[in-house]
Amino acid sequence: MAVNKFQKVLIANRGEISCRIIKTCTRMGIATAAVYSDIDRESLFMKAADEAICIGRSGIDTYLDQDRIIEAVRKSKACAIHPGYGLLSENPAFASRCRDEGIAFIGPSPEAIAAMGSKTAARGLCEKAGVPVIPGFAAGTLSPDELGLKASHLGYPILIKAAAGGGGIGIFLVEVPAQFSDTLQSARDKSMAVYGTSDLLIEKYMSEVRHIEFQILGDLHGNVLHCFERECSLQRRHQKLVEESPSPVMTGRLRKIMGDAAVAVARAVNYSSAGTVEFVLARDGSFYFLEMNTRLQVEHPVTEAVTGIDLVELQIRIAEGERLPLRQDELSMNGHAIECRIYAEDPDRDFNPSAGKLLVWRDADRARTDGGVESSSRITIDFDPLLAKVITHADSRHNAIRKMHSVLKNTVALGITTNIDFLARLIVHEAHIRGEITTDFFEKNPEAVARQGLAKEEAHLLAAAGVAVLYDDDERSGESGWKGEYRASQYATFRIFDELYSANFHKKDGSCFEISIQNDRYDLILAEKRPDSIRIIVNGRQQKLHYAVAGERVFLHSNILGHHALQHLSRFHSMEFQALRKGTREAPMDGKISSVRVRPGETVKKGQELIVMESMKMENIIHAGQAGTVREIYISPGDFVTMGKILIEIDTENLA
């Protein structure tokens, strides 16, 4: 087969994966073209590409527009398309169209994508190849009653899955028979809305299992091998948070058996390019096929770290017609690697997505960070909330974990809410340290999600830092008037979480403050102030913090206290805040109001569904914090709201 060297590659994706692909293409001497929507006009990935072509104004639909992407290939004179992951990467019609148009598709064949795109079809192929599958059945055309009967024979709990689904989307847990009928309909509706088909797969839910996947590589000459396993058991909502390689429980014998099974799955569809075969692993060592992802995975860097290979480069070389440069027995693992996914989401609010302007972003300089954002990036509700991935590599698992903890503590993201502090706690959870993680970890360890409270001294330090950030400016300090070197006493109130901290202070000569908070006195010296960082000495103890200011909000980060947002309140607003009714519910994120499920005057119970919001491809339900009567509703279906906006007011004092 002739080798066709690519001169220019168009990347049909966005965000961090586009930046990742651009890096490898640049190193290989391949020019790159990006496509972007108006929403992404100032995004990092389009700046990183050699050229970028606007293909629309909308959000995710822009990147699914095959006509415009093919047109962009023609405009850029690219000879190949790399689809990244998500979006069109596993769309067999798009891969087929590229082939028909004479454009190289850097990925597997349309036939392989189609074969593994359906969970039911993939099950059948695996059974023929002798690879064990999870007990279950395809819904087919059976009636709900017939499906309910078969589900009972299978035994609860069960999972109902969109047959065309992937990446943890479209999976519903049913714990008891009474939930089956309603969940079945919800699963059909979700599958149709996301994938355009209502085909479902019903499987036995397996608890206390691990999620183990094997990286596969195949070329156009029939050679297939695996690049060992990745452990992906730390998940929330069936989506991965932390991945590592090797798995803490893998043995040489089990790796050989599972690796051979993964290769058999790939051979069954004549697989070429990079892909992943995923399994669940039970405590007794038995394993079952879960699905095959016919694309690059988000977590591919951990495999690159322990094997020393560049998977994107091999994808390109395979698409160019080259043979795999290695045999299975020539691959080896070196050390241990861990990846953490940084999301724009709030773990304290059920992982609801966050949106807004990322005012300050600082990578830690001691690890690989695959990111698609920078300071001033705009994070919208239109796309997946993944911001970046942090990867550490060390000679042992213990050292990789220690390094990751340090890296997370020193990664800065101010202006929006992220899961960085949550990950920093999670990575050193004793169950993770021991390597005893299963996919139901969070169900069994709810304390791992719980927000850590602030000690009084920590809250006071944040409030004092807020004073230093806001009132070092002579113009602001002068609002109260001052003479000579002594300035008049001033007053500032900060809301931290749901508590108020009032600081009485005055600024002395230079950048020295005397501050009193809840009768505790602090001497603060502002030793250094830069555009996004300060160094302060409080009662003789030095602290370094990053900061950003947006309106009346002060965002602070230190590698000791993590990330915090302070709401700076005037005297009037601090009184108003204390007077707010406990039943007031605010928007937990930026998003669109899908529906309002109550009316003014209606009596509601604690936990009752009030409002449904849509943000970052997710539906989020806002519940009543306590029983009461709906006093006023401030929004309507279709409204776009920003985080913190008051949506509804419930009177909890005048129940009949």
C-alpha cells in the first residue's frame, strides 16, 4: 500500500482536544486548520492553529454540520480530517462521506464505527468472538410489559442504556420493578433526543466492579495490538473523573487475558487507528465487555506517559498507510501515570455546570496539562464543561498521587466554579490511596463529595485578603476621606459561602492595614501586588494568593485554602442578605429555563421539583429546600439566567 503523507490536517473539533492534536501535527511538520463557531471566536484552539475557518454562529450544532466542515476542508486545501473525540468522531455517515469526497479520515473505517456504534450489535460481535458480555438483552420491539417481565427474570437492579449511546450519556439505573415503566420511557425519550433513535439495551447492574479499558491500535495491513490498560473506576454520573495506568489490581496473567480479548474485539471489525475496548472487572477476576470506543479517548495521555508513544502521531501514520512500528512484545510500561479531568462544574451543587469568564487560569508547571482555555476564556453553557486534563507520571503509584495532589493544589482557575479542589481532596482519599476504588465509590462514600468547611481563622484570612485586594487602591480607600498618613476607619462585609464576615479596618502608611474581624485583630502588610497575585503578611505569617475581581465578587486562590469566591456587600446589601427568606432559590449556574413546575400560591413539600434548567447538555432540577407556599416566580420557560439570579421565592413562615 502506498504511503500518502499529509501536508495539512483539518481538525473537526474544538477545545482542549484540538489544541492537543495541533501540538502533535506541528511537531510532525503538518500544517493545521481549525473550524470554529462565533461563540469560539477568541478560543485558544483557533489561535493555536495555522488557520481557522468560521463555520457558523450557533453552539454544538455548528460542529455537527457536515456540509460546512467539508466546505472548510476545501477552503483550507487540507487533505485529511482529524475528528478528535465526541461530535462527529464516531459518526459512520461522516466517515463514509469523507471517503466518498476523497478526504482521509484519521480514524477507523465507517464499517467499524457502525459495527461498534450500536451496543446491541457490539454485544453480538463479542459473543461470536468468545468475549464475555454483561447479562442482558436488546429491547427490540417488545412491549413495556414484556420488557418488564424479562427485566425481572434478569434481576434488579438493572441499567437501561441507549443502544447508540457512549461516554456515559443515556444510562438509567432502575433499582426496583416499580421504577421500570417510567424509567423506560425516560430512556427512550433521552435516546431519541440525543441520538435520533429509541433503541435500548437492558443489562444487569453490576455493583462493586472496576471499569478497565484497553488501548487498541490497528493498521490498514491487519496488524492489531493493545497498549495495556487504564483504570477508570472513579466516575460520577457514569462519566470518568480520574484515570490511571497501570490498574492497581492488574496482574500479568489477567492483563494477558483481557488484552487478548480486547484485540479479539478489534479484529472482529478489522479495526484500524486508535480505539478503546472497555470492560467491567469483578472482584473474583471475571470480566465482561462493556463497549468499544472507535476514537481517541479523553484519557489517552496516561497511556502515552507509561508507554512513551504518541497516540495522535500513530493515528496519523496509520491513516497515511504506514504499518504499526511496534509488535506487542516490544511494548512495555514505565512507571505510573494518573490523569484528573478539570471540569467547569460545582461539586457542592450536585456537579451542576458552571459558566462565565475564566478571569485567571494558571497551569501548574510540574506536570503535563492538556487544556483548551486561558485567562479571559469565556466558558459557555453550549458545550461539554471539560476545561483541561492534568497528567502526572512518576516511578510509582504513590509518587504519582503525591505529585498530582501538589499539581492540583497549584492549579488556578478564578472567575468560575471548577472541581479542582474536589479533585485534590479525592486523589488523597484513603480508599483511592489503597487502590480500592469501584464504580460505585461515590454512592458508598458520600463524604468524599462533601465540601470542607472553613475554620474561623481561614475565613478571616480570606476576608483580610479581600480587604487588601479591594482597598489598596488609593481611590477606593479615599472614599471615606483621610489625612496625612492615617486614613479613616472603614468597613467591609464579605459573604463567604453562606456566612457574613465584617471587617473594620484602616490603612496606615504604605500598604499596611489594621483589621478587626469578629473582635479578632490582624496586622496585614501587602508585601507585593501584581495584576493577578498578591503576597501578604498577616500577623507575621506570609501568604501567597492569586486573585481576580469581577464587580462585587473577589475570587481568591491559595495552595493551602484552595479556591474561594467572596461577595463584597455594602452595608445595605449585607442587611438585605440577612433578611432574605430561607425559601428563596437562586440559579445554581448559567442556563436556560426549560420548565416551571409550580404556580404562585401553590403549597410545596420539601424536595418537590420546582424548576428545570438546561445547561451544558445536562438537565438540572431545582428542588424546594423546605416546605412552604410559593410567593413569587421571577422567571418563565425559555428565559436565560445567570448563576445567582433569584428564581423563585417560597414563604416558609405562613403555612396553613
